[in-house]
Amino acid sequence: MIFAIDPGNELSAYVILGDGLRPTRFGKITNEELIGVIRATFSPSAYEDHRFAIEMIGHYGTGMPAGKTVFDTCVWIGRFVQEYYALQGKEPTFIMRKDEKINLCGNMKAKDSNIRQALIDRFGVVGTKKNPGWFYGVSKDVWQAIAVGVTYYDMYMKGENEDG
């Protein structure tokens, strides 16, 4: 399973990807709540060979200064990493946004809507309440958390699963 986070300054999206990379648990919650989810997921009694990936802030090359929300997000990334390290004794894997765009869309200029469509093209429709699809219930930043997890899989796990 892959636990992936799209971090934010106050709220963050997370997903747990199960068999076949299907989202099994996800949401956009406060960062304090997410600390609790990390503790519950990675506590020694609950651990089930999860991998942990988090989107990392990168340089955007725009020449514009970073604002308070960017730095607050960086602080939360550090807190998530610290929590995971305290529970598992290892670092998570950082996934850059550019890697998600290239991996899923093949283009650095891809937008959130392009990433969402690439995920739907790869895994299937969202579905409805009456006929839920692969991504039923997924919205907003959770799509980006899924992109983090799928990119992690493609970059670090895909070969090991094909060889074995």
C-alpha cells in the first residue's frame, strides 16, 4: 500500500492506495488531523508494509517571491516527515510536482485538470452513487494526492512488481 500526501498550509489531502493502486481511504483534512492518521496508519501495531510519499515544494522559476502559505506548507511537510520518522525510523520519499506532470501527462505544462484526466484515462471513471467507479468520492486536492502515490509507484515500485 502507498500512503501519499498533497500537503497544504492548513489542510492537506491524503490517500491510501491499495491493490492495483485503487484508492481505499482518502480525504482532505486539517494538518493536525492528518498527524493522527499518520500515527494510526504507521503505528507498530497497525503497520502493513505501507510506503510513504509526500509532494515536496520545489522551485518554480517564476522570479516571484514565496509567500507565507508556501513556508507554512514547508513547516507541515517537516512535521509529517518527523511523525513518520518517529514511527518507522526512516524518511518518506519526496515526489516533485514536475515529476507528477511528466509521469502522468508527459508535459511540464500540465494543469490539475490534465492530471485528473490522465488518472481517469488510466484507471477508470469516477462513477456515481448508484454505480461507483474507481474514483468515486474523490474531489479537489485528493486527485493530487493520488497523483503523488501513482507517481511514486511508477518511479519506485513498478519495476519490482513486474520482475516478481
